[in-house]
Amino acid sequence: MSLSRSRSTFPLSRVSSLLAISLVLFITACAHTTKQAEVAPRGDGHFLFNDEDYSFQCLRLLGIATTGAADLGEFLTAVDQVKEGDDESWYNAWYSMGEHVEGVARDFLKKGHKASAQEAFFRAWNYYSAAGVFLVSDYNDPRFQESWQKSRNCFLEGAKLSDGLILPVEIPFEDTTLPGYFCLVDKEEKKRPLLIIQTGLDGTAEELYFALAVNALKRGYNCLFFEGPGQGRVIREQKIPFRPDWETVVTPVVDFALTLDQVDKERMALFGFSMGGYFAPRAVAYEHRIKACIADGGVYSVFEGTMSLLSPQLQKAIEEGQPAEKVEKLIEQEIKDNPAVEQFLAFMLWTFQTDSYYEVFEKLKAYTLKDCVDQIQCEMLVVNSSQDSVAGSYDQAIKLYEVLKSPKTYLEFTEAEGASQHCQMGAVMISNEQILNWLDERMHPEEAVR
């Protein structure tokens, strides 16, 4: 998933009827109160907030309510405490909701209501996760780590209540391990097709459960999702930065998967979200045990996509290899002129483990499929969203599709479907249905819902 917001719109008319009614009531109530939250008027193209960061993150947070990670009432209660553009109010609102729902979960657990406790723990995961999203500009703020840790702990508590169907795993990787989860359709000891899922720039393994695994499990896929270098726990605790040669990450994951009794080695697929739309195709260019690969959205060059965020003057300086000092000054000016670039690049500094913007761009030059795309053999699904402008994502997906020589399918979601945002944010069911239908036709899980 990408930290940067989408520049596109999300008309409220695209929201489900229940949500639309609730939002109308909420907006009406706000008009008659002195609450701090400033709600964008219907029809201006933003979801609840004028601030595009807040709008996008609300869509991301509420979008996975359909798979159990949020409840509309809790969401609206927290949003009502957020002041437009005030990151402190954002943090306080979501952290407080996380604390409240975690407390509810623990109370349920004490009383023996395990199903309800699991549901509440999973929602608390989401609220804590949302709390820290704008602290990345100062990732030395202890709350950045604390909110993530509380979020992860709540998911682990919920996983414990899954009756063994959500299993935390440690995947051997070089001289350490990668954290992940192996999720089972049921307790039957039978081999099933496996969907390996990975995130992108700023997502976590836990988010992948709600973004895709919940619906994949219903269709008969066992799921293995993980965090690699630069992601989740691997960057926060192990301090291992991103790397371009992602085949060195996925091959150990596949090796691990083949040790699991419930995995059909002939039916393994790989799914990459957001920047994972580069990582997944890169991996299958070298890892040929994967039978199908999905890139949502597809990325041919992370470098090119990131450059699209910058002014022509700065792009020229980087492309020409001008001195680091000059490039750094131009980037500093760019940040002053465009706060969205600051947030995006701050996350890059951290996940690449450098304090130099110049070095980030130098490292990004290696994040391209140019020299390996012809080696991709498995069937590819390249997914796009019609109004996705996160780091050049829309154009990048088209470029990847055009250069692929392996069997391929292009799938573009539109505003008319309510799924035009980055990685179809806010449209989990719409997106999962189409993507998993494509996968069903190739992997043929016996339990697929047809």
C-alpha cells in the first residue's frame, strides 16, 4: 500500500446506500454542532475531508470494514474528533478509539466471548494502525513505534482466537527471518492452492489479511502473507532496508511454503499491492515456481514513478546527475512548495535507511524491470485504477502491461464502479471479486464460489 494519497476523487454517490445515508446524517449533525471536524461538502470530490491525505487515509481505513477491520459507528465517532489538517487530533482520535476497542475486546475475552473478542481485536488493530500514519515525518517520535506495536499486538491477539487458522510464522531469510502469517481455509489436512501476498511501501502484513486474504480464504485458497526488507517489522525492529532484487526475498518465501503440508506446489500465485506491483513481477522474472502473478497496480519502474511527483527542474537535475548538494537544495525547496512530497520522501528516507534525499533517488534507479521483464514466464494480471495518480501509478501499470511478453491480462477499475482509487482503495469487495475470479479460472480451487 502506498503512503501517498491519491489525487483523484471519490464521490459519495459511489458509497453503499447504508454508508451514504449514515454520512448524510453525520454531515447534517456536524452542521448543527461546534465539533472540530471539517467535513467536505457533498460533490467536491473528497471523502469527508478537504485535506487529500486525510481523505485517502479515511478511505483506506473504512474500506476494509467489509472484511471485519472497522465498524461504521466507531469510524464516524473517531472522525468527528479530527480537526482538518491537525495531525495531533488525527493521532488522538484514532489512538483513543484503538484503546477503547481493545478494552472492549479484552472484556469480551474475560467473559468467554471469543468470537466477539476476535472481532474487536481486529478493529482495534486498524484504529491503532491509522493513528500513527502521519507521524512518519518524524519517525523518531516514540508514538510512531508504539501505535504500530499496539496495532500488531491486537492482530496477534485476534489470531490466537482463530482456532489455529491464522498462524504467525517466521520465514528463514539470509541470517534472519521475515515475519508473516499462514492462513488456512479449514483444518482439513489437504493440499490447496496457495496465494502468497505482499505489501508495498508503507503497508503491513496484517493489513493484507483484510485487504485480500479474508475473501481468498472463502474461495479455497490458503494464504501466506509476509513482510520483506523495508516493510513492517523488518524495518521497524530489524532495520533492514528495501532492496531492488526482490527475487532474493520471494524465493525463500516459496521455499518455506513448500515445507507446509497444506500447499499444492503446482498451484501457487503471487500478489503484490502498490509498490508490491514492482516487487512481485521482479520476483517471478527469476522465481518460476509461481504459476500466476497479480500486480495491483503494476509498476515498471519505481524510479520513474517517483520522479513523476517532482517538478521538471528537479527531475532534470536528478536525470543529469547534477551534484548531490544542488539536488538536495532543490528537493528542500520542492518540499516547501509541496507538503505531499515531504511525507512521501520522509517515508523513503526511513525505509531506505538514509538521511540523504539524493541517495534515495540514486538507490531508486535500480528499481526497474527493464533488464528482467522478458524473463517473466508465468501468466500475469496487471491491475490499474482509472484515477490513480500515486507516484505515476496509472501510467506505470500500462507500461508494465505493454512490455510483458508472457500471457497477460489487463484489468482497469473505474470511477463508475466506485473503485478508481489507488489499489481500489475503499472498494475491497469490488476489487477482490474481479481479481479472484481471474485467479479461480487459472488455479481452480475446489471450494471456489462460482
